[in-house]
Amino acid sequence: APSTDHCWLYWTWCVKMDGYKTVIDSLRASFRSGFSLPEQFRLDQLEALVTLIRENEKQILEALYKDLGKPKFEAILSEIDMVMNELSFAIHNLKTWMAPEYVTKNLATKLDHCFVHREPLGVVLIIGTWNYPFQLILLPLVAAIAAGNCAILKPSEISPATEKLLVDLIPKYLSQKCYAVICGGAEETKKLLENKFDHIFYTGSQKVARSILQAAAVHLTPVTLELGGKCPCLIYGNLDIKAAAKRLAWAKFFNAGQSCVAPDYVLCNREMREALVPALRQALEDFYSPRPRECADIGRIVSERHWTRLADLLQRSTGTVVIGGETDKEEKYIAPTVLVDVPETDALMEEEIFGPILPIICIDTLADGVNFINAREKPLALYVFSDESKVVTTVLEQTSSGGFCSNDGIVHMSLPGLPFGGVGNSGMGSYHGRWGFETFSHRRACMLRGWGLERINVLRYPPYTEGNLGW
Ligand code: NAD
């Protein structure tokens, strides 16, 4: 008998040969048959995902370690628990989300039933990326299942261990009639995108997002784009500098800086910088010891290509390294690094860093900081650190970003009540909690009318007279 690996390769080859048509057609047939619609079916699938995670936690942690050297604590917090929390939130709220939403009526509709019905979109495509390779596929899947859709999942090829695990586990636990996993990189995804889907949910870079939009335009497919950008952290006014340094360092160096919502750069005045750098140095030493490379709590860069991009950015930067700076290609290691005297035109300010490198840019006033942010594309997250509520409110009111968090970083995305998504170049649409359910649902306007009061309708039928309008 062929090994699991052989079966998998054969299956991948088969679905590639017909441009993925067979698999999409079969999911579409399931959707049309109403298979994925019943509330109980959705709950069963969500429960099956809970079981998948419970029974395979060890393998999930191993895959994440293989792909990113992800520390166990970070993997549990940001991948496993995130999905578990989302599942439990969806399971508990599904009935409420699915219920018809009755709307206010007027005199002319008093006898009608007027409500918004959330209906699933159909067969949706979920394309993930590699930095949180488990969570970024499964969180949208939870929303797609809750909303009653069938789904094709396309994990990132850059994190192959997690990709392989998803290919193995999803068909074992979820209905194969409704959900399928497809593997591959750019070429396979392009081929996949030639097919018609009812929604495309894409997480990744702005560059690829443009091709996704172009492919979607051919079929007029709606899309959600979860992208990135340079997330600023503005530090201003009075604050507890030690606590600020710890929170900033944690948010920045979590997952070795490979988070879409990681603070990308710091904006502060010179006086603040003088206090911040030693506080950051101390925080990093407390977190990762004086030899972070030997510390199990700092992850690795996902691939040699991504490591080379970061090492190159560091080399091209004209800033001064004040913390870290060590790199090791073989280990795909980059030390938690902080730079000062980084000019606005520096290599580090050209694109999203997406690694453990933190430039500090000096500004003089709060208004300078706000102007610096507003002169650039709208970020996915914006952080402001200050003890002064006026500073926080000013930045909140005078800027725009996908999400906003004061006096901490990345934690705002863990609350399912808050929508997670970008604005402008950092993305379109949102998910998490009910927001994900809404993303994968169509809000159908329903008016159920009977045959009563026909005598009143006479007023609107031709021949029209001005008297009918009550003039
Ligand atoms: P990427 O765009 O290269 O890859 C993402 C997915 O797209 C992968 O599944 C890949 O196989 C596929 N892909 C790659 N090239 C393609 C092409 N030409 N046509 C069709 N599909 C293609 O993503 P990346 O650069 O590795 O991801 C990093 C970016 O993702 C960063 O900007 C980061 O901020 C962002 N990100 C955003 C979120 C969020 O939730 N908003 C989360 C994680 C990462």
C-alpha cells in the first residue's frame, strides 16, 4: 500500500491537473445540497476542531517549532489558545448570530415580517501566511463554518511542517464533503484563483494582495484582505519607563518580531530615548538572559530567504545599533536589535520590518509624531504609550489605523469582541468573533408579506392621481 506521503503527493497532483475544478465542484455540490447549513452541523464541525486541537497539541507544537523555532509558551498563547477561544466564543454565540434580526417597521409595513437573515456565501477560499501558520488558517475557518460555508484552505508553503499537519488533520476531523486543504505556493495559488469562489479571505503581503484582487475581479468575487504595514509606537509624556520597555519589548520580539501587529518603529523625543534604551536593554536581558541566542524563549526567522532580507536591511541601515545586532545564517537567528539615529529615509523605514529589529526615530513634539504617522500609509495597528490621557486621546482622534491600543502592544487582537482588520493599505474587511461570522455571511433583507390590506394598495396602483399622495 502507498505510504501517507505518497497518497498525499498523488492527491495534490490530481487536484493540480484539473486546475482544482473537481475538488471545488464537489464542495459546491455539497453546499447546494444544504449540507453545511444546519446549526447542528456547524456546531458539530466546530466541536470537531476542538477535538482536533486537543488530540494533536503535541504535533501542532512540534510543527510550529520546526517552522519557526516557536517557543512553546508563544505557540500555546498565540496559536492554540487563540483558536480555542475563538471556537468556544463561536459555539456559545452561534444561535444568537444565526437568529433573524428584526428591524423597525413603518406604517406601510406594520403587518409584514421584516428582518435581516444571515445566509452563507457558498464555497470560500482561505489563503494563509506563515508567521502564525496554524491560527491564520483556522481562525477564518471557524468563522466560515459558523456562517455555514464550505471552504478550501490554502496554508503557506513557507511553513511546511504546519502545512503538512493541516493537510493530514483537517480531512481526519472535518467533513470532507465541505472542507478541503490545498498545498502549494504562488503557482498553485494562481491556478486555484482562476476558479470562481464566493469569497476570498487572504492574509499576507500587500504586493500579493494586488494579484488576489485582480483574480477576484474576473469573477466579481468579494474579498477580505488581512495585510500588514509599519505599525508605529508613539511614546510621549509621563510614564513608567520600565513597564513601557517591558511591554514594548514583549510585543516587538514575540515570535521573533514576525507579527503583523508588532510595533515596527518607535517615535519619541530625545529625552525619552535616553531613558528608553537602557530600560529596553534591561528588559531584554531579563527576558532572554545576556545571551539571547541560547535562550529557548526567542524564535527563529522562518526561512533563509527571509533571514537574508532582514540581515541585508540591518546592513544597509545607517542607524546606530545600541542593543543586539548579532546574526547567524545557519541558525536563522537575529538577536533582538534596537537602533537609534535612524533617518526617515533609512532602509529600515522603506518597508515593514517583520523581524526582531526595532528602530527608534526622534521627534520633538506630539504634533510631529502625529504628522509623521499621517504622512505614511494607514497601519494595521497603532500604539501610544503615555500616562497622560490627553496624549492618548489626541493620537486616537488625529490618526487612523486598523486597530489601536494604548500602553501595550498586540494584545488588542486577542479579544473576540473587537474586529481585527486593516484600513487603507493595511487591509479591507475584518474578522474575529461575530465580525468573522459577518464577513462570511450575506445580510439578506427579507420582507414576508401576506395578502391583507389590499384595499390600501389601491392608493399606489396606476392611474396615479395627486390625491393618492394626500396632496
Ligand atoms: P505572501 O503574500 O507572500 O504569502 C501569503 C500567501 O499567498 C501564501 O499562502 C502564498 O502561498 C500565497 N502567494 C504567494 N505569492 C502569491 C502569488 N503571486 N499569487 C497568489 N498567491 C500567492 O505573504 P508574506 O509576505 O509571506 O506575509 C507577510 C505579510 O503578511 C506581512 O506584510 C504581514 O504583516 C502580513 N500579515 C498580516 C496578517 C493580518 O492578519 N493582517 C497576519 C500575518 C501576516
